[in-house]
Amino acid sequence: MTARPIVVVGDSLLDVDIEGDADRICPDAPVPVVLGRSEHRRPGGAGLAALLAAREGAEVVLITALAEDASGQRLRALLSGFAEVVRLPLRGTTSRKTRVRARGQTLLRIDTGDGRAWRGPEGDRAAHVLRNAGAVLVSDYGRGTGETVRHLLNGLTVPVVWDPHPSGALPVPGCALVTPSEAEAAVLCARPCDPEPAARQLVRELHAGAVAVTLGMRGAVLASRGGRTARVPPPGPVAGRDSCGAGDRFAAAATLALRDGASIQDAVTVAVIEATRFVEAGGAAALRLPEPALGDRPRTAAELAALVRATGGRLIATGGCFDLLHAGHVSLLRQARALGDALIVCVNDDDSVRRLKGPGRPVVAERDRVEILRALGCVDAVVVFTEDTPSRLIERLRPDVWVKGGDYTGRELPEAEAVRRSGGEIVVLPSVPGHSTTGLIAAAQEVM
């Protein structure tokens, strides 16, 4: 059985490392002169946590807020290479952390960006992916994403790990594990305190299953509900110098272990080991990602619709279950794409397929149906809807043309009014005779 995805919720940043050499002091100020030799970009914050989980082989969905500025576009391009991104809107500019480094040592960090997440039209998609998660990691960097979807996090039955931030929200009650650093634990306790009493206090006050206070090269202190406290040391002396990203590595490793059925004690032990190895390997600075061209990055359906409208293009959309994709589907999609400049395919989620087609459907799960459609050259974007009809989605996307197959000839489409309200037209294309999902299923059952 395939493991369900890890869902990371949180604030993503663009991290930039400028690497060089520093062999002299500036003549007009007592600071080193860095001769920059290379520049590396990677996701930071929740984006880094998602990347680290994906590198462990997990399927990852990232719920995060992204802006439309240059840093936001660069960040989105990096994220799209390893995770499905459920994008929330960001008011303000993308947070960017630039480190100037010489011979492996950070000399200066410059932070820019004032963006805050706010609730946008992807709320339904966020709720859907959270319902289907194997475990959830909230990577809070104080920029509002966790607060924006907080109502969706209450009452989840899968393990929730919350990595807090001093300027972020309090974890939701019932988290399986909360993972503050020593400094963050002091802020949460509102007083300087030793790690062990702090961990016990936070278990009570946050109504958490457990709290692991991370101690850098000293490992972690774990307190569980019921009063048990344990020191979790690193596997040996920590040789690395750059601990940037170690907290994200710890939280991601613990989340993966809990999803796979580990106990809290075992999950924290694994997390300490993996965070130690991460630092010894050079930390976040050692990560290298290919830099995709911005024009080639995948776009969400909403982004694609906005781009087509902005450039005066003609947007085409169609919808359906697309269960057991066959030649009839492909013919319809090719003809639809030929009607305009971009094609968005709206796909029923698994629950709505069952309501429409019966308990034996879909044959192919939603995630696989989406991936197959995305692989088709005639399809520019795919979006999932949870209702019985795509009417709400049509009103959001506002396609110029809504396409359906010939099996609807002579009947009013349930979504026809939504198309008209959005200023679009309906085109019914002929179906390919002898091709249907129902016929494929029947033929397969006869063979069996």
C-alpha cells in the first residue's frame, strides 16, 4: 500500500547564499571584502522542510503563501521541482534571506520582505489535501500561513508536528509533537528556563502529546504527556559548523517517522540522528538545486488563467472524471486545445466521482488521474474540484470556452449557467465512437 503524502503547512522563504573568498579588509571600514564567486538559491522555511522530506522519498504537498514578485516567482519555480504546491496569496513582498559566506563561514545575513499570508481561493484544495495526509508538519516562520489554515488543522486524526516560531501562532491543541528550539521554548514559557522543566510545562500548556526542545549539538529533551522526560543525545560529537536548516531537518524527519508508525521516542531519536548528519554534511548550504527557467515553470490553473487574460489570449477549459484515460479522452482534449491558447482540465475528486458514478468508481485514484493528464502535451494545467459540478471553479477561472464531449448533446449542462455568468461560451465536441470508460470496465470484467 502506498504511503499517504506528507503535507507541509507554513511560510516559505527564498534563501540565497553568496559564496566567495575574503582575503583583505575594506580600506574605508573595518569589514572583510568578499570576492563573490558563486550564488546559490534554495527554498527556505517551510519550503526547505518540504524539500528535505521529499529527499527522503516522501510524496510531499506544500501549503504555502507566495507572492508574484521576482523572488516569489523564483521560489515557486524551485518548489515545483519536488512538491505539489497549494498556493495561498501573500500580501506584501516575498521574504528573502541572503547570506554572504567566505570559506564556509557566514559573515553577514540580509533579510528582506514583509509578506503575510491571507485566506484565498485555494482553501478547498488545502482542506482536501489535509484530509488525505499521512502526517502534517506545520513549519511556522511567523508570516501567517499556519494561522490562515488553522481552522483546517483542528481535529485532524493523523500525526501533526508543529515547528513553532517566536513571532508565530501557538500550536493547535492535540499536536502529536511540538519542536521548539531552546530559545523558542523560553519565549513560549514567557521566562528563561531549563529545557526539561520547559518541555514538561509546554506539554501541559499546549495540550500536546509531546514536546521536544532541540538543543543544537546537545540533541534534544523530550517530554511526553503523563510526565515522562528523556534526554535524546546525538550519536556522537557534531563536526559541522553550519547549523542552518537543522531545525527543519529535525521536524521533517520526526514527521516522516510518525507517519510510518514510529513511537514519539523513536521519532525524536531518528530526528536527532538525521539533524546531526545534516549539519555534518554542511547544512542547508550544501544543498544544490537546478535553477529552472522562470518561463518554463509549471503554473497553477489560476495563474495560467490570469496569464492568458493578461496577454489577450483565449482560455479553454473542460471537465470530467477522466477515469481510465482512453483515446476518446485524448481526442477531446486535443480538439479542445486547438480552440484557443491554453487548456485547463478540471477533474472530479475521488469522492465526487463516487457520488456520480457509484461506489466502484473511480478505478484510477485522483492523484494518478491528475498526473496522467499533466503528462499530456495538449494540457496546460490541471485542477481538482470537490463539488458535483465545476460551477464554482468555472466562475473563478472564467474560461472563454467551456468544452464538453458529444454525450451531452441536446441536454443542458449542470454548469451552463456558471459559464454564461462568467462570459464564456459552451462548445460540444463529437465523441469518438466505441470509446468509453464504462465500456473499458465491462470489457475487463468479461476477460476476468
